[in-house]
Amino acid sequence: MRLALLAGAAVLAAGCAAHADEGSAPAVSYTKDIVPLLESQCATCHLTGEEAGGMSLVGDAAIAYLVGKSAEEAPALMRVAAGDPDRSYLVMKLEGTHITHGGNGAQMPFGAPPLPAADIAKVRAWIAAGANP
Ligand code: HEC
């Protein structure tokens, strides 16, 4: 009986793994994927929210400065429009398309090479999935 249950669980687990493989990219976690990225690449300058840019990108505080908040440099745009990476100013600043969308200033991270495409893809995926905590 117990063995049969274990075998059943193994089949289920294998089924899930196969399903994950065939589907779209794995879900991006705010805490595990986005926070470490922002803290390592951005928070040295965007620390308290008082600096240029007007937002803290530290840990759990960042989401409140980003989601549904208008960009200082382009007030018609949200920094993060949940569900819509193409209309999120944060993504434009990372991809360097902010000027053509009516924005200002430099591509981010300021004074450094652009983020690797895989990291920008994570940010896009997080926003597309609803920009949840
Ligand atoms: C070396 C300092 C520095 C780093 C590192 C940095 N920024 Fe900035 N950021 C700035 C400055 C200065 C501004 C305002 C001037 C400008 O936009 O060029 C700014 C502005 C912004 C804005 C515009 C905010 C608004 O509401 O108008 C966004 C979005 C932004 N940064 C995101 C990021 C992200 C995401 C990272 C990490 C990938 C990052 N920054 C890394 C200095 C920095």
C-alpha cells in the first residue's frame, strides 16, 4: 500500500516536470529573482528613495516604488504597469528605449553596461505575470 502510494507520487512528480518543460518559461519570483537583481545592480544608487530617480530599489520596499507609480521622467508612464512590460518605464530604462517613449536621462544601470538579456527577460516575465510580491 505504502509502496503504491510512493509510486503514484513519483508518477505525478514526473508528470509535473514534463509539463514544466513543455510550457513557457518558469515563473519568476519577486523575492528570489527580482530582489537580488535590484539589490546587486541598482540599490547602490537607488537606496533610500531620496536620490535622483526618486525610488528605493531595496528588497521589499522596491515594489511599492515601482508598481502603479508614475515615472518622474515620464509622468504619463508607470514605472511598472502590472501585466504590461512594454508600457513599463523600468523596462524602457533597462533596454535603452526610454527616450523614444518621452523619457529622459541615461540607460540603467547608470554608467555601467546594460544588464544581460536574461536578466531583462526576468524583469519582463515578472511584470507580465502581474508584478506580484
Ligand atoms: C550609478 C548610479 C545608478 C545605478 C547603479 C542605477 N541607477 Fe537608476 N538612476 C540613477 C540616476 C542618477 C537617475 C536619474 C537620472 C537618469 O535617469 O539618468 C536614475 C533614474 C532611474 C529611473 C527613472 C525613475 C523615474 O521615475 O523617472 C529608473 C526606472 C531607474 N533609474 C532604474 C534603475 C535600475 C532598474 C537600476 C539597476 C539595473 C538602476 N537604475 C541603477 C542612478 C543609478
